[in-house]
Amino acid sequence: MHQLLNGVSDHADAVALFIGAFVIALFSALLTYWLTNRVYACADRQEEWAALQTERRGLRL
């Protein structure tokens, strides 16, 4: 009986580790996705700002 319970405990530990690793991987992927979107959004804003400045300079000349 003790061996059976020990086996169940090992299995439960393995399942807990797998779920923990999955959660960490999911969080990591979401964080990477969010940061990538932030970088691209910032680059788009900088592009728009540069275009606006170029347009303003063109009007000023």
C-alpha cells in the first residue's frame, strides 16, 4: 500500500511540474508577444512623427 501511495505522489509531482512548466511557458510567450507589440507600436509612432516632421519642413520651405 505504501508503494502505491508513493507512486501516486510521484505521479502527482510530475503532473504538478508539467502544469507549472506549461504555465511558465505560456506566461513567457504572452510576455514576449506583448513586448514585441509594444516595440512595433513605438516604431510606428516614431515613423508617423518623422513623416509629420518631414511634412512640416516641406511646408515651411
